Amino acid sequence: MDKLIIRGGNRLSGTIPISGAKNAALTLIPCALLTEEAVTLRNLPRLADIDGFQHLMNQFGVNTAIQGTRPEDFGRTMRLEATRITSTVAPYDLVRKMRASILVLGPMLARAGEATVSMPGGCAIGNRPIDLHLKAIEAFGAQIELTQGYVKAMAPDGGLPGGDFDFPVVSVGATENALMTAVLANGTSRLFNAAREPEIVDLCNLLVAMGAEIEGIGTSDLTIHGVKRLNGATYAVMPDRIEAGSYACAAAITGGAVRLEGAKAGDMQATIRALRSIGVEVTEDAKGIDIAAPGALSRIDLTTAPYPGLATDMQAQLMSLLCMADGASVLKETIFENRFMHVPELARMGADISTEGRTAIVKGPSTLTGAEVMATDLRASMSLIIAALAAEGETTVRRIYHLDRGYERLEEKLQLVGADIERVDD
Ligand code: UD1
């Protein structure tokens, strides 16, 4: 298994190209199930989860072709053609590693009238139930059965009527599944308290390009008028706001100056506000974001929240940065109950962090030192890399398959801006 070795202390400087958003890609790919025409997705990141999703689509009989497979290509293009669906089952061995596989449930049900999906696994950041996905689909008229670790959803004869659903908790995935189901329902559906993350807007934009009728895009109340059929489309995946935010923290912790080429500032205002309060200079333009951290960093208090609040996916990386800030920062995690797994690893590098329930108190500035650390989930892994970039000496990060799930060519991008990082075979 590969590991990453980082020798800290280099001030990052230069340009990092930002990839297409993993979380957007994972909901755009299953949209191909909604039409017999080809859906072509550009700017897909080169990630293990995308390859996993491609295999899953092939299992349903979807033809896929990828361009941009040369190692030097950033931004691959995938053409997906679901002319005929040959299987409506997403089996355990394909979905167990990828929680996002649950996102095939809605579009498969909408297109084929039934869908059977193994219960998902994925990142270990809490219980992560799927009850809201199922309740929303049920509200549209589907019948749900849970047997032997599988969810089976069935539409009545004549198709799903559609319906209304009010989310008791904001859920990105459940909103996505509900949208992909409702677009082909017989009637009109309404979603209240829906998630409005930029990835949801990206999904709505693709669905509209395919002929869907959706009102309220970008708000928490969505009205979807079901249409008889959808057509193919060509669509470019949005830039990854979490990748961009992660590299912003990496640049800042080294006191560096880095341009995030292709990052979209409008999608990541909560992160930008947090960085500015910490003392990081952030300059936005139409084609990217410039980050510079020439001076001392200040403590702040942060609370994660659904969009437009601060993304839970940025909490771990900002925590690493706050280890170098002057004073005690308080971080509250309101989305997932088990998302401080990076804390003991950061402590092994010299960070002073205490937790109580969903609150962490980070006391800085710390003198971080290199250590052997273990990646636990995707964003926690990135927080260890960020800390390692500022640490004295060498850090070894193991279990980096988590990183490969979410950061396209991480070590290459960091090398571009002068980091001393290498991947070695363990
Ligand atoms: C997505 C993102 C993930 C991000 C998260 C929150 C993808 C592939 N993943 O995950 O990176 O951290 O949004 O921004 O896009 N919940 C329920 N029942 C459900 C579904 C969710 O109670 O059926 C709860 C969850 O336990 C959690 C909260 O709702 O407490 C938000 O989860 P959700 O927004 O659904 O996260 P994901 O879509 O899984």
C-alpha cells in the first residue's frame, strides 16, 4: 500500500489547477440512467470514486467511454449511453466502498420502474443513514423494501405519480436522489428544506439541459414538473470548491502565496470569509483565487452548517490551519457526529486540541513536528497533509487510499508549488 512522505517547512508558491468537483461528478454520472441518449460529462476528476462509479454504470448495461486517459491529462471526459438498461441491481461488492452509489436509486427507479441497491458503506464519519433518501422517494409514490442488506424501490404500474416532501434535516444526497427521481414522475413534485449546495445547482443545471423542468434552483424549495422523457446533453462539471479550500489552507499554513486556477470564489464564500478572519489574504477573480498569508494568523470560531454555511468538508483542513493561529479557536461540527478523527493524529504532531462532543478547542500557535500518522477519512487525511507541510521534519501518512478517493494527483499538485512530498510503496 502506498504512503506519502512529507518534509515540512517549504513555503508554497505558484499555481495549482483546480479539478472538477468529485461530489458534483458523483451525482451527474447517474443522470445518464435517465435517458437513452448519450450524456457527455467534461472536466471529470481522475479519482478512484469516479472509476468505481463507471464500473457501477457498466453493471447496469450503460456503455461508457473515457477520453483523457493519458497521465498528463487533467479533466477527463466520459460519455455515458444508457440505451438499454440490462440490470437494475447495484451489488454489494461494487457499492460497499462507495457510499455515493446510493445515488443510482432514484434515477434507476425513475427510468426502469424499479431499483435494487446494496446499503452503502463509505467514509466512516458517522452513522450516515439513508432514511431521508427513502422517505423522499416514498413520498413520490414508490414502494420500498429492505431485505438482506439491499434496498428495493418499486414504482406503481403506470409510473411514479410524484408528490411533496419536507426534509426534516438538510441532506445533500437525499435532495439529489429526490431530484433525479422526480424529473420523470407523472406529476409535479415539491421539495421543501432541500439542500442548496453548489453541487445541487450543478445537478439541476444538467437536468435542465436534459429537458427537466425545475423551479427554484439554488433555493431550498424546489418544484419539479415531471416530463415524459429526457434527452442527452454535454455538460462540464463545476470546479471542486473543497479541493480549492483545502489547497488554500495548505498555502496559508506555510505562509505561502498560491493561485488556485479555475476555482470559483462564488461557491466558497463561507470558506473565504473564514480564511480572511484568520488573516489570510484572498483575492477573487473570474478565473481563480489568489491566496497569500504573509503575516501572523488569528484565532476564530467556526461552526459547520448546510450551504451557504461553512462546509463540514472544510472543517478538518481549517482545524490544521488554526493550530498555527494565535489563541484558542472553537470549532463546532453540526453535520456529522464523528468527524474529529483527525484530532488524535494532529495531537501526535504536536497540536493542542481538546474535544467535547461536537466541539473542538484548538490552542495555537503550536510547533508542529513530523510524525507517523494514519489517514482516517478523506478530509481528515487532507488535514494531516496540511499540518505536515508546516511541521518540522518528516511526516509519513499511511492509508492514503482515502486521499485518492477525493484529491486528483495530490502530490503532483503540491509539488508544483514547491512542497517536498513523495508517494512511496510501503
Ligand atoms: C454529502 C457529501 C459529503 C458532505 C455532505 C455534507 C457527496 C458524495 N458527499 O454527503 O462530502 O460532507 O454532503 O455536506 O456529495 N442524513 C440523515 N438521513 C439521510 C441522509 C442524511 O439523517 O437519509 C443526515 C446525515 O447523517 C448528516 C446530515 O443528514 O448528519 C447531512 O448528510 P448529507 O447532506 O446527506 O450528506 P451526504 O449527501 O451523505
